[in-house]
Amino acid sequence: MLYALDLIGTFVFALSGAFKGRKHELDWLGVTVLAVLTGVGGGLMRDMLLGDTPAAAFRDEWYLVACLLGAGVVIVAAPGVAKRWNRVMIADAVGLGLFAALGAAKAAEHGLGPIGVVMMAALTATGGGVIRDALVRELPAILHKGFYATAALIGGIVFLGLNALDFSEPFALGAAAIVCSALRFYALVKNVNLPKAERLNQAPAELSNQPPEK
């Protein structure tokens, strides 16, 4: 069941990458590249940092097949998928939670400390989206909108806490995934975002040269 959900999450992430390619009017290869990197990019970066090579996506090529299917669906039937985008976003939230939980679990297996475990949860869940946005020269969405990376970080913290309390790994995985996905669902429904930093009126160097106020 967990494996099937993981593949579905990969497929949905690939859909978002492929749609980004359609938005920027890339050719079919470009759309496919974005789909693949969005679907498995976070896992690839995680595995490389952990020294777990070949990466999971290459040891089990069904993940790459899921990405290619996502690209093909968008190339062939983008308007039909777009009309059902709410359902895609629901599946995306489920995938986010699952990826965050699995990333945390893999980091714990490799002996990372608490901060490393939480960071790997977020990287696994959001790394593909960062690669996608960087390739099309957009500010990564996780840095300025949505409650996406924050939900993944909290999911990692939940896994870490339950693991420290000696709960079984399946329970910790499930709880972390559910909490992360639930937070993402809530953010989608209520349009929740983190507070944004206020823009400075001048560059820091210019502000530092101003005389002190009396």
C-alpha cells in the first residue's frame, strides 16, 4: 500500500512539472524532463546527500515510469487534467505527506541527527519543485507562497518525535504523513501562507550610510 501511494505521489508531482513545461511552451522533451525532475528530484538529491547510490529512482524504475506517464498525460490531455485540478491538488497533498515521512525515515536509518532528519523530510518532499522552478527561471514556489515546505518540516518533526518515543516505524510514518497532508489540505482550503518579510525602501548599504536619527 505504501509503495503504491509513493508511486501515485510521484505521478502527481510529475504532472505539476509537466504543466509547468506547458506553461513555458517547452517542447515534448522539455515537458518530460521537468516531469521527471519534479517527480523524483527530491529523492535523487536526498539519496546523493546520504550516499545511498544508485538512487532509489534508478534501482526501481517504476518511479521513472510514473514520471513518464505524468508527462504523457499532460502532453496528450492537459485541458482535461486541468479541469480536475482540485483532485490533483488533493493527491499532491497526500504525496507531500508521504514523501516527507519517507524522507525522514530514510535519514533516520542513515544515522542523521534531528536537524538532518527534518531537513531530509523537507528536501524529499519539495526538492523536485525547487529544481522545476529553477530550470524555468522562476522563484521557487516554496520560498514565497503556499504552506508547502512548512508542512513537510512539521511532518519530519512528527516522525522524529514519535521515533524518539519508541513508536513503531510504520506508526511514525503514517502519523507524519497524515499530519503533513492535513496541514497542506488546511492551507489549500483556507489559503494559509506564512507572513512575508516587508520590503526595504532602500538597499541595506544605503541604509547603513544614513546618519543616525536624533
